[in-house]
Amino acid sequence: MPRVQTPRYCCPDLIGIEHYERWVSRDLIEEIQQLARQLRGIRVCHINSTASGGGVAEMLGSLVPLCSTLGIQADWRLITGDEQFFRVTKTFHNALQSAGLDLREEALAGYLERNRVSAEQVHDEYDVYVVHDPQPLAIRHFASTDHSKWIWRCHIDSSKPNPPTWEFVRPFVEEYDAVVFTMESFQPADLNASCLRFVPPAIDPLSTKNLELDEDLYCRVLVELGISLRKPVLLQVSRFDPWKDPLGVIRAFHLVKQEIPALQLVLAGGMATDDPQGGEMLEALRTEAAGDRDIHVFTNLGNLEINALQRAAYAIIQKSIKEGFGLVVSEVFWKRKPVVAGNAGGIPLQFPDDYQGFLVESVEECAQRLSTLLKQPAQAQGFGAAGNAKVTADFLLPRLLRDELQLFADVL
Ligand code: UDP
């Protein structure tokens, strides 16, 4: 399994847990340092299936190096596979989110074989393995470790899984020492786990995705991308996935534009290597957007460009129909932007109480809420500020690190 190179943070003046004290309490920092002393020297390995392009990769890119600065040897490895493998795992992903499943025996056999081959490289080298999502789930089954502890971290809303899929997946899940879901409501009703935890994800305010940027800089980035500074920008940043409903976003945009013609829409989508649906959806989007020069579609922009777009946008759309957590919502609340989002998965958890009315169920509702925000800048600003307060309180990296270290201490 290839190792993902994360930044070494060999410059302690730049990043260490103390650098987060600007935003989180001294008590939380001390709690983390205390847990780290208790765990010093342990070896932890995260395993997932992509180094970029989704929320899991985004979090691991910050969590793994920060953990290492605390005397814990943290590594990140990838399960690799061909297109067929990722078609099967994306089908699992969709089926855990309750979609119908259409997988033949040989596809399942191929999935298991890839997990078996990856498990051959696992030999008690780490004290704790944290396996993310269904792609590498069965590695634990095939790995011959005697002393390691195994944690399955499921980022998907699995509350109503497609029954045959769950029947296939469940025995593998129940072999783990601990299972973590984002929220209590995400667990399947009949899961029998020896240790169950609920831990929401978090963003890193020090990553290039979230760092403060000067207005001059982000305006320049927009101009270089060919986006006008004269018309307000509505933005959705998401994998091109049917569950994120980018086609619905374009339809909502067209509805708002009938009322407010001087508007632009930017769709920025990561083509994650483990998501084979991305290419097909991109084609469909280009067709839907054809002829409208105010719609800009980008693929695989860098962190600084995404940061710039999120800071320059007037309002954000995240029109998910099904969602895990939707890390991007915390990213934009952090930047004090108002958000109109699908009422799905972990998104409502991130919304400030007084603004739950901006959670929507349809294209029409989405258009209507966007139009409200465009006409009422003061409300839009208040919403963004409330979102920032919510993220500061609940969804910053140190809290996630504390929860994770606590779990390691418990399973060990
Ligand atoms: N992202 C990105 N570039 C893109 C699209 C998405 O960097 O073109 C990032 C986005 O900023 C966020 C993550 O990918 O950090 C998406 O996470 P989320 O939890 O919202 O969705 P997921 O893809 O994990 O379902």
C-alpha cells in the first residue's frame, strides 16, 4: 500500500498544537498534550483510498502531521485499485446511503481479492489502524495482526443501508475493535459493535485551504480564472457526484437569474481518484450549462484557488441530497459566508440555530433562499458570522484530534 507523504511540519514555529490556541481554549490544548504524553511512542496508520479530492483526504492531510508533532508516529496509506474496484466501492458507498445495489458475485470477489492483497502488507507494524470508509474495510479481515487494534471510521450516512449490501458489509464491520460514525443517527440499527463512537469531522484553520487571504490576492485569483469581479458569485465546491446535485444547482441558478440577472455561478469539482462517477457527471454538467457564459466549471483546482473562490463568493450553495458530513460547509462558514444547503446528513449539525431555514429540500426552495440572501446583505452577513461562531466552537481540528487520541487511549 503506497504511503501518502504528508508535510513533516519540521518548522515548529509554523505549526504545532499551540498554534491553534488563537481559536480554541487552553484547556483543550492541555487535554491534547496530556493524552499525547500518555500515548507517546505509539504507531498509528490511517488507511483510505484517495490522497486528494474529498473530505477524508482533506482531514488526514492535517490530522496525520499534527499527530506526529505530538510524539505519535502517524502514517497514512492508500489501498490502490483499478477502475472496476472503485466502481464496486462507489456502489457500496451509494448503497450504504440507501441506493439500490446491482453487483455481481464476481465484482464482490474482486473487491475482496484487492483487500486481501493489500492486507498482505500489514504485519503488526502499527499499534492502531484506522480504516476509512468501505473501500479498505475488509483489510482487517485478511490482515494477520496479533497485537494491533483496528478502528473503522465510517464517514457515510449508513442509517438506512440497502439490505443486501449491509448483509455483505456488516460481518467485516463487526470484526473491528471500535467503529466511529460522524453522528449517532448515521449508524445502522442492527450493528453490533464492541465499541461505538460518534465523532464529527473538523477543518484545519491553518491549512492553505482555510488560511486568511488578502482581498487583493483572492480577487487576482478570480481574474486569473476568468471570473468577473462585477457580478456576485454563487459557488458550489464538491465532487461531481449525483448526490451533491450539481445539476440542481444550475437549475436553481437559472431560476434566481430570472429575478437577478447580474449573477455568476462557479462549480468547482474535485475528480477524486476513487470516484469513477465524476467524469460522467462532468459531461452532464457541461451540457446543462452550455450557452450560459455566467456559469464557470472548474476541475481539480488547488487549495489556494478554492480558498480564494470561497472568500470571494457572495453566497455558497451545497445542494446535497445525501451527505456524509459535508466538510465544505464548515470551510465556508469559517470564511463567514452564508450557505444554502440540502437538508441532508451532517449539514444541519453545522448550521447555526437561527438559520436552519436556509436548509432546503428542492431546487425551487434553493433558488428562493439564494434570492433572499442576495436581496438582504445584512442578513447574509449575520448568517456568515453565526456560521463562523459555530465552526469555531465545534468543528476545528484540535477537537477532532482530542476525540481521536481519546479513542486510541480507550482501545489500547
Ligand atoms: N474539494 C476540493 N476541490 C474541489 C472539490 C472539493 O479541494 O474541486 C474539497 C473541499 O474543499 C472539501 C472536500 O474536498 O475539503 C469535500 O469534502 P466534503 O465532506 O464536503 O465532501 P466529500 O467529497 O467528502 O463527500
